[in-house]
Amino acid sequence: CIPGFFGDNCDINCVPVLGQFSCTKNGTNSCEGTWSGTNCTECIQGFFGDNCDVHCVPVPGKYWCNDNGTKLCPPGSYGTNCSVFCFPTELYDCSVTGEKICLQGYITT
């Protein structure tokens, strides 16, 4: 068979994609790395993104992952691993990083 064709009759086409899949002797895709699925176009569990290079595994009670692999914290939890806690009160609010921000008329002690 010429390169890219496989099978007894050389009628099965498979062109490998570096880092995504190679071709077996019979012309089927053999997924590599974090790729999966019949055509190696899906990410294995825990990986996301166009290149399946974003890793996120949900931790029950701590965070979950959206379709892009971004960690989503429950209310009151902030930070990369949702390990910073801040709950707004009548004295302060919380920044997007979980830092306490004193409200007008209050100061940090």
C-alpha cells in the first residue's frame, strides 16, 4: 500500500495526526495521550479543551469542572482550588479572589 492506505486491498485511508493518533496495521486510529473515541476526537475523562490539555477532576464538596475544564467553586469558596473562604457580611464583601473588602465606614483591624 502507498502511505496513508491500509488493508488487504489498500482501500482503508488513515493519516496519523502527531500527538493525537497513529494508524494501526489495519488502518484504524490508535489514540495517543489524552485523546479517546472512535476517531480520537474526544478527551479522556478529566481532560478538556481543543487539545485535551486542560486537566480538571471534580472534588465532591469542593469544586466541579465546566465543559472547558475550568474549576467552579461553590458559593463562598475562591482560589485556584477553591480553598479560600469568604462569606460577605454587613461589614465586608468578597473580591473575586476571596479577599475581604471592607465596606464604606469600616476598616481592617
